[in-house]
Amino acid sequence: MNQNSQQAQTLRNYASEKAGRFTESVIREMSRIAAAHKAINLAQGFPDFPASDEIKEAAVKAILEDHNQYAITWGTKSLRDAITLKNKRDYNIDIDPETQITVCCGSTEGMVATLLATINPGDEVIIFQPFYENYGPDAVLCGATPKYVQLHPPEFSFNKEELTAAFSDRTRAIIINTPNNPTGKVFNREELDLIAKLCIQYDVLAITDEIYEHIIYDEIKHIPLATLPGMAERTITINSISKTYSVTGWRIGYVIASGEISRSIRKMHDFLTVGAAAPLQVAAAQALNFPTTYYEKLGDFYSKRRDFMLKELTAIGFTCIRPAGAYYIMADIAPFGWKNDVDFARHLAEKVGVAVVPGSSFYQDDANDKHRFIRFCFCKQFATLEAAIERLQKLK
């Protein structure tokens, strides 16, 4: 036995207890499997088409103009001002750009910084499931005790009694993602009113992930929870330019909260990442000033892809749930006789040549629907979607 082997045997397990409480990202794992088997990647939610020339040119211009050093920790003034103007234009929300906005390295860091800034170990955080896979590990990292409330298919609505029962004097916050990943659900006014009522009754923070706010269909309207009576001061809104402007790799997100809460979030953000990329913040400010026609075209762009995938997947034999927002489709695997979504997802990637995400990665506990669904992503060129459908014909 060589010296290195002896040393390896004597080393203790240096992985933290927290790291042992969750797995690596299943979405990123499926992307690696897709690459290994040359499968078409309909797993990870990134576009395979270019961002607009305007935003790319703005980024190049910012670099050439030497916006290359640290920006103000909580975000360049031009970006914070643009966020303020956009929220006033879209939702008639008044925000102080100097005290209420924290620019982060994507909405992912925004969520972690928010939870670290507001949650104490042992506090309970309500999370709807299925949920975007980061929320569970985020709760673990801040020492929270998650309380899961089921969204029931096919509408992915919650039971009022179940939600009410989840609230208690131990509840510190509730996380709401609307439009929702992975389900495509858009929370309606009645649902948001109940959430707001319970938050006020139990003095609970509402943490909303609204990254898909402009990817919405069928004339449904996105309602920011912060616009409801009594919710402005207790709502923390997390957003990003990733999805709306097709720049998921830029990692420019932001958190909007009251001045008091923002002070805590800014401290966490500072010691997590210091700041987001300075030239990309300058370019993001320009993107947020795009005219309303940009968002109208965006909705039409994704609506056509959604309708194409719903039609073709249904023809192949999937039972699909029609999303009201975001760019994912949850599809029931039962018609194909499979009982385990993970096995089916691997079969699709390795044998059929199309990568998807097993639905169980969006659940934490043993819910009845945990292994029932897979998630297709349709933020792709039509040529990519058509090629995927051609391969999926093997399932017929």
C-alpha cells in the first residue's frame, strides 16, 4: 500500500452534515447524461438560440467603455434605476432604488442570500411542491425546517385546508414561485389573497420567485404578491434577467424588499459574492428598458412552441398538463407503463436520445405524484424541438 493510499484511509469524512442532506442538481446531472449519449437536451432550461442583438451589443459596449471593475456591491445605479422604472411601469409599484434593491449573481444567489438574511435555524419555511429543486437545499443551508404543501394536478392548485394547517407560530416564511417551475402554474388572485391573509395573520414573510413573469399564456395576468393589500412590506421579490432576455449564463438577478430587510440581504450578498459582473449589469439596465412590444413578442414566441409540444407529445401518447406560464411541460408517464420516473428519464436519454428531468427531483417527501411525471423544456429552436419529437416517435 503506497503512502497516498494510507493517508486516504486515515482521513476523516470532511463533508459537512448539511452537504449530506441533499444531492447534486438532478437537472444538471441530466444535462451531463444528455451530453454523454448525444441526446437532445430538453432537460435544462436554457435557450439554444441567441439573445437579442441589442443586449449583446450593450454588453460589448460596456466592456469597451471599461466597466470592468467592481460595481457597487448592491448593484450599479443604472440597473437599480431601471428595475425601479420597470416595476412602476408594469405593476405600479414604487421602489426606492437606493435602499430596496440588491443585485445578485442570478436569482439563485438572490434566494440563498434572502433566506440566510431572514431565517434562523429551526424556523419553519413553507414550500409548495413540486418545487424548483434549489428551494429544498436552500432551506437546509439556512437551517430552516421545510413544511411542504402539495400542488395537486392537473391544475396544480393547493388545498386551502392543507395550506392553512401548514401555518403556525413557528412559520417564518413561505416561498411562492409564479409562474411556476416545473408545473407552469400561475397563481390566481384568489390563491394569492389566501396566502396574503395567512402571512398577515401569522406575521410571515412571503418570498416570491417571479423569474418567469413575462413568459405567460392565454391572456393570463401575472400578479405580484407585493401588490396585494398589506403585503408590500412583508414580500421579498426575487427576479432575474436570465429567462426574459435569454441570457441564463450572465447571472444577473435581483431582490426587492423593504429597506430594513434589504440591509440584511445586502450583508449576506456582500460576503457570498461581493457583486455581480459589472459590464453585464450595465447591459441589463438597457434590456429592462426594452419597449412593451418585446414582451408581447416573447409571449407569442413561446406560446407557439408550447402548443407545438403539447400537440406532438399528446400524439405520441403522453398525458400532458397545459402550462399557463414558464417554458416547461409536465407529462404523465403512466401511458407507457413505467412506474419510476428516474428509470424512464434515463431510458429516454440513453435509448431514445432525448433528455428530460424526472419529476421526483421536484419533490421532497413521498407525495402520491412523486414518480408520475417527467418535465420537458421547450425554450429551444423549432428545429431542436422537431428533432426531439422525431426521436420520441420510437415510443409509439
